Amino acid sequence: MHSLPKLPTACCRKFFVSFRKIARVAMRLPDGWPPRTLGTLRRQVLAWFDANQRSLPWRENRDPYRVWLSEVMLQQTTVAAVVPYFQRFLKTFPTLRDLAAADEQEVLKLWEGLGYYRRARHLHAAAKRIIADHGGKFPADATAVADLPGVGRYILGAVLSQAFEQKFPIVEANSLRVLARLFGYRNDPREGEGRVWVWEAATAVLPEKRIGDFNQAVMELGALVCTPTSPKCPSCPWAKSCIANRDSLQTLIPPPKKPPVIVACREIAVVIRHREKVLVCRRSPDAKRWANLWEFPHADWPAEELFEDAVGRIAEELTGVAVSPGRELLTIQHGVTRFAITMTAAEAQRQSGQFRSPFYSEGRWVSPGELKDYPTSTPQRKLFLEVSRPQQRLF
DNA sequence: AATTCGGGGAA
DNA sequence: TTCCCAGAATT
């Protein structure tokens, strides 16, 4: 029912928030909110920002190139980590033209240690495009900015509001937390409908003037006062209007991230490369030992699809379950290539009794901490992998 | 909607 | 150790 307006794709490629939808946010406010007018809230946070903002190198002026560079560097990166990089980068490439004229390797070298290196490539490519398409002047047009590589919804709003005082919202980790708490939004603003809500909220609170400062103020508030844990509500300019503060829900808003799903995982086979030979082993069906399945010269390494197919058959033979969507075959690199199949905890429990081998340690499930040699965990999903001893000398 | 991309600091 | 960070692009 509540959704962002359809993008006017004819005139812009990426996302814009309609400012006509401000009323929608008010519709979702708790009864009696806000106790103060939005205008008061805006003035309060701007005054707080004027008095409490950190002195940061990219706040010296509002040059679009500097704003843009800082926002790209700050993406998923802490302020403390960015400061020295920002200064070094700006010293090497004082202007957008200097950056565009540079060699990509030089740019990447300066970026070394910051991580997310695709940002640097996008930055460099975007600089070149600005030279080619916009005469070397950073575009003030939202459509043009949104079309630059590496510019998403956040950076679009950040640059346009800070460098050009255009009325665009921003949502990142800080402002998301601040807005959710201020409005007392109970759902998860990071996913589904909540994602829509938080951008509408960020739009609704925007002032008419000092838009760039306001956006920064909300972020700064989240960074210094409205922190994830133990927020300093007594020194918050919005304390008296904040629903989360009123109801003592600071730790529940936004809701803690759902813990990753734990997927049981059983090792099926290993591939060992040694010298010029390749050996594929699997656990024997009786699980008493490791069986050599294939041995062949390295040059005869099977094609990838044949290989996966073969391992899939081994998995089915050993576990009695076929590899299918939702039940994947995993590849784990650990000196040798190991294969494992996912299964539910119940299935794994059922099979564990009849599945022993000299290389299978104690036949128990291990804690994640014991799996450090197995780089199998992802942010969204963790695997419990059955432990097996390293292979004995097989060659 | 889920994953990937990184490295550092804080909890 | 895990979590988190001024997100964007890809699948």
C-alpha cells in the first residue's frame, strides 16, 4: 500500500523520492506525534549540529568533488579510517581533472587498505565521464549524478544536498537508527516495507534550508548520541520528542538483526592436488575409511560440470539424499578441496550414528569457533561442518 | 531478496 | 571472537 512512486524513467534512471508524499509519514506516526512541530525538530538538530559537530577534513568546504570523494570513501567505512586516506587522496588529486587524468593503478594504489576496491574503480570511471560528458564540472543535475557509476541512492542524496543544497534525503546506518527511534517505528527499517518507510521519513523531515547540514546533522546525531548501544539520550536534542526514548525501546528499535540460519553440513569428499597428480577421495559407504575414487594426472582434471556431477552422485550415495535446489553442494578450500552437502539438523542427527571413520574426529557437532580453518561462514548463513581429521598421506 | 565486496575498531 | 561501519552492484 505504501510504496515509492514509480520512477520517471524517461527523465532519470535511478531512484528519486517524491516530496509530495510527506503526508504518508504522518499517517504512520503514533497518536499525538509530533509533540513539537517538525520545524522545531529541524531547528533543534541543526543547532545541536552547529555546536557539536566533529571537525572533519571534508567539512572544510562544500566543493562537490570533495563531498563526493568523502562519501565514496565513507561507504561502509568508519570516519577514523577515512580521514588519512581522504587527505592523501586530495593531495595527490586536488581536482576532479587530476583524478580523471590519473592511471587507474595509481588510484588503486592510493586506495590500498581501504577495502571495497570497486569503489575506487567506479570513482575513477565516473571522474572520466564527468570530464567527457559534463565539461569537467561536477553535474548538479540529479539524473546525471545518479547515472555515475558507484552512485546509489545514498550518495546521490548526500552530494546533491551537501554540495548543491538540493532537497534530497539520505538514509544510512545512522539516520536509519535515528529516524526509527524518533518515530518509534517497530518493524525492521532495513528490509521490506521498512525500507520504504525510512526513506519516506527521511524525506518528510527535510527542512527548506540548510538541507545538507540537516542530513549531516542526523547522521552525526546517530554517530555521537543516538548510538546503537547505550545511546546518550540525556544529551539528545530530540529526547523530548523521541518515541523510543519515551517508551524505553532504544535497544529494540531498530530490531536486532535476525541471527543467521544454521545449516548442518556433512563432508562428502575431498580433492587433493599433489605434485602432478590429483586424487579424489570420498568416505566409503560404510564410513570405515576414506576410499580413493579417482587418481589421475593433473592435466586430466575433469571439466567443471562433469566434476560437479560426479561429486553430486557421491553425495547421493553417501547420504541417501540427492543434491537439489535447497540442498546444495558446498566447496570448501582448505589445503585440499573438500565437499560437503547441506542437510537439516534432524537429518544430520539421524545419520551421525551410522557414520564413523578414522578421519572423523569424535562424531560430534562443533562450535563455530572450531571451524576457523573452514572459511564457510557468510554473514547470512553459517554452517556447522562435521570435523574430519586431515588426510593421511595418500600419495 | 540475498550475496558480494574489505579492512579496522569496538563491543 | 562477533559485530558494525556516511552502500552499491549483481544475481
